[in-house]
Amino acid sequence: MPSRYLLFLLACPSLLALAACDSSTPRPRTADETAMFSPVSIRLHPAFTLVKDLSGGTGAPNGIEALVEFDDRFDDPTRAAGSLLFELYEYRSGWPDPKGRQLSLPWPGSILTVDQQYAHWDRALRAYSFQLAFPQVRTDRDYVLTVEYESGNGPKLFAQTIISATKPRYRPVTRPVSNEPSTRPDASTP
């Protein structure tokens, strides 16, 4: 004897057709959908792009960690697929273009494959992290880091940030401590 559910499905052919559909196969994006959610801007995050010990053991800085963010046309963080090119320059204070002499060969980066996406994507920050080895990096100098992004089917995107190695990212609030007694009356006196 067939079950009640099977009889119900047989009585409703449209539900039977829905049950036969394979909903686990994703539908490819249309060209309009792809354009809508493609990156339109790029940024090197100024607080998280910094001189760092990339080996994780010595404590001495030996490179730069670059955090790259992409935004779509809605100013929301988005993923991207393409090639990146990082360049490091001396910082020139007071110049309209702060880039001085180029300090290293460019570092190529890629986020074209699924493995590269997993390797560079930081879910918490919703950005891509790249470790740029540069053993000559110093903590007493400021640098300009640039990145150029190319997807192959859209415009090139460009960003730069100044990496301040010597200046704190925030200024701690300090208040003077007074050694004088408080003028507030003691609660125990009448």
C-alpha cells in the first residue's frame, strides 16, 4: 500500500516536478548579476596593512602584511577574482605624490583559483591577506605600498597606503594624577 505522501505527490503533478528538480546545482550568474556584484573599488586597509614578522617566530620584522579590500557598487565588501601587483616605495613627506624610490621588485598576487581564494581570504575581516617578504624592512621608516588589480573583464583598480612604522596608530589617553586629597566630603563625617 503506497504511503499517503506518495499519493499526494501523484495527485499534484506540479509538486512531483518540483521534487524531481536538483536544487543542489547552483545556477550560474547572468552577465548583469556579475556586473552588479563585481568590485568597483579597492583599498589597502590602513590599520591592518603593516610591517610584520612574517615567520611568526623571531619577532624581527621581515616583510609587510597587506590587507586588500574590494567593494561592489553598493559599497559592500565583496570577493574578487583576478591578478594583483604590489609595489613598495620610500615615503616622501610633504610631496603631493608621497612615493619616492621603488624599494623592491613588484610582488605578484593571484586570487584566480579556488585554492588561492581559500589561501588569501580572511572571513573575519572580509578582505584578502597577502604576506610580502622584504627582509630589508625597517621599523624606523615609513613606506608607501601600492596595489594594482586586474580582473581581465573590467577596469584596472589601484590603491595605495602609507605604512607608518614609527608612529603609533592611536594615541593613548593619559591624565595627570593628582596627589592632593579630594575636596569631596567623606561620607562617614556628619
